[in-house]
Amino acid sequence: MSLLPNIAMATGSGKPRLVIGEAIGYISGATTTFTATTATDAALTGAAGIRANARISSFVIISGQPSKPTFAKVLSVAGTIVTVDAWTQGIPTNGQTWTIDGWVIDLPYCYDMTERFEPDNLVHTLYNGDNGNIMDVKFRGWKYQCTLDYALYVSGDVILSLAPAFRRDTLKTMVLVPHADQPQYQYNVYHGAAIELARFGKNLGHQKPVLVFIGKENAASWPLINGYGMSYATVYGTYL
């Protein structure tokens, strides 16, 4: 293993992102068009209550395959055009309706982000006399937990942006993307610990919040994007 590895991060280096699912707040008409950064609805007049950071969802139609859902974060609304950051699973197909059904919260880097993967083993102990017990183990994946530590300082803007994640009456789903540059690794999560919030003395901002998210389902594997064993035989030596 090299003392000067080529891979800076094995799990991604982007900022954390929360995707909040809520009830549909707006649904477009059928006359729609899409580009890499826009969604157009001929029936849209004004902002229609659509706000920045809302989640806009639609579908990509692929012949012979099921429709593929895709979403983006709303940046602004002007007339019949909604400007977005980028579609997560490709540009929607023209003519597909789109909905506003949640929020996309891009969080800043924290002082420490720790992802915890705990093996979930189903263990049966079988008696085997004087030879000692036999352990029958079924590995069921990894229990997932992520801790975002903003205890030293976090701005009031960040706390306000998290408001949709704190609303009991509207929160339906919460998905954590630990690294926005690796959106293929995401987890259905829930709040796993109390959140403390204190003023930052007489200064602007807050202290103490540490966000703990626990996965609802087991992860099948660690979210490794590169490292030892990846691309083995095709570029041997690069990843050692």
C-alpha cells in the first residue's frame, strides 16, 4: 500500500445533503419542457407558492423500461420557468408532469462527520458437545448511523434551512446524502438523538447542535468509491 495514495477520499468529499419528502404542494399541467437547469409549465403563473430549495420531481421515460424518477433543487421561479441546480437521475422527458413535494437542504461542512457501520449478524449457537459450540452466523448487512457535528459553531441560516426536517406534521421521508458529490449513496434516515441549541455568546450564530441520523434499513456495503481492489487488473498499481 502506497504511503502517497492517489485517492484522497474513499467515500466522497462533498458536503452533506438532506432531502425531505412532504405532501405535494404543486403539480404542473401536461404542457411541460425540461433542460439541464430548467423546468417549464405553460400553466404556471407567478411563483405559485414555489420557493427556493424546494424539491421538484418528475420522470425520465426510457423505451421498454420503467419510468425513472428524478428530482432537483429549485433555485428560482420566473413566469412559467423554474430554474433548478441539476437533475439527480437525468433530465425529465418533455410532457411529463412535475411536482413540488419537499425540500433539498444543502448543509455546510461540519467539524466532524462520522459514518458508523455496525454489522448486523443473526447468530445461532449450536451445541456440539466437548468439541465446543458451533456458531451459525447470517450476515444481514450494516446498520447505518451518521453524526454531523456543528457543536462549535453553526449559523442561524443553517438552522432555519433545517426547519423542514423538524416539522412533525409535514415530514414524511428524510433521505441523507452524506456526500453531495456521490448521490448514489443515500440513506432513508430518522433523527437518532436529542439536538441541543445555544446562542453563540453575544455573537451571531449558535453552538452545540450535533445531528445524529440513523438508517431505517441496513446498508448492503460500505459506500466506497475507490481504493484497493477497485479497477483491479485494468489499471493495476494505480489503486494500491
